[in-house]
Amino acid sequence: MVFDEPAGPALFSSVHEAISQNIGTFTKERGPGVVLLVYSVMLTRGIQNIESDKDMAENTLINEHGYASQELLNCMLTGLAVSNPHDGDIDVDEGFMVKGIKKQGEVGYLTFFEHFDQLKVG
């Protein structure tokens, strides 16, 4: 797990205690699997790292319609919560950089937006 010091050991202890006290929730057949996966991704990458990966601080991991955001998908597939699926960073307006995938991962995805030339996946 990735934790920022000095809060790392205390956070680990708190998470361990919460999981131990609620182990039934995590192991029941119809449990909150997707939510737990998202929590795992967030704790593995680290909240501060996720925040610095994104283009804009107001971007969230779950968008307004309840779908996983591009940041969450990218974090799950590449380990970085960057805001776009294109290759590398792009300067779109005199120094305003939009962050993309740093290097191709072993697993990727397709999007129907690419078919309509609305989005380019790297």
C-alpha cells in the first residue's frame, strides 16, 4: 500500500481496524464489491497522488451520472488518475496542459466516442 508519511502507519492501522470490525460486509456473497475495488484503488495510489494526477481539482472519480470518471478508469488501468485517454500531455492553450496516459499499459479500453471523432484513445 502507498501511504504518505507521517500519517501512513496511522492510516493503515485505521483501515485495518475498520476492515477487521466489518469483515462480514467484505465477505458476504452480495457485498459492495465495486465500492471496495474503488477504495482499494484509491488507497493504493494515495489520495494526494490522485489529486495531483488530475487536470483540475474539481474533477471527481465518480461523475454526475454515477459513472466512473476517466480519472478512475485510467487509475485502474494504468495506475495514474490522469484526466484523458490520449498519449502523453498536450498543451491545449498556451501552457494549459491536459494530462494523458504516460505509457501504454498491458490492458486498455475502447470508447464509442472515438468512432464519432470526439475522443482519441492513445
